[in-house]
Amino acid sequence: MIHDWTNIQIMECNTDNGVLVTVFWQSDGASERYVLGNGQAVDQNHDGTFTIHETQTNLSLAHF
């Protein structure tokens, strides 16, 4: 099944080593997700940061 994801919010984040990446908060009307621009999923942490699950890279909010 193909989902049509709609961007709810676009956030600029910094990795631990200072690289700027974009995180998209998206919804398909039934569920929500956080992904990078390439569609790779990221986890939202309780403190407002994000983690790229596969690499355990931490992302801190830079701009929104």
C-alpha cells in the first residue's frame, strides 16, 4: 500500500558533529512519523531531540 504523507512540520537539526540535517514530521491521516529527507525514519526522544535509529546519531533542534 502506498501512503501519501503530508508534511506537518519541517525542522533543521544538528548532528553531534555539527552536520545540518532536515527532519520532517509527517502524517498520512491515520499515523504520524519523523523522517529525514531521504525517508529514513528517526526516533523522537523525550527531551525533544531525535535519534537516527540505524546509526544511533543524535540530532538536536537548530531551527523550526
